[in-house]
Amino acid sequence: MGGMSPVHWIIVAVVVLVLFGGRGKLSGLLGDAGKGIRAFREGLKDEGKPAPPADAAAKVEAPKEDARG
């Protein structure tokens, strides 16, 4: 009941290789997760700010032309 069969050892070996094998796969995954969390938090901060009016670009006056001709 307390013994590990060869199938269990194979599963453990595969999990260890996936997590720690290669060039920092685990750190790469955690880094991507950290970037996602940071972007989510920034999105929450921006949620409380009012959006700029859509007509702001239209309110900018065009340069006036000289009447000299």
C-alpha cells in the first residue's frame, strides 16, 4: 500500500522534467504569469479614472489661414 509502482515513478519523472528541465521553463512560466498579474493590476487602476471625452480631438482648432493673398 505504501509502495510506488514503476508507473508512479515515470509520472514523477515526467513532472520533474517538465518543471525543471530545459532552460528555466518554470521561471519562464512564472515570469509570464507575473507579467499578466501586473497588467491586470494596472487595468484595475485605470478603471477608476474617467475616460477622456471622444470629442477632445475635434475640439482642437485648426490653424487659421492668413487673409493676405
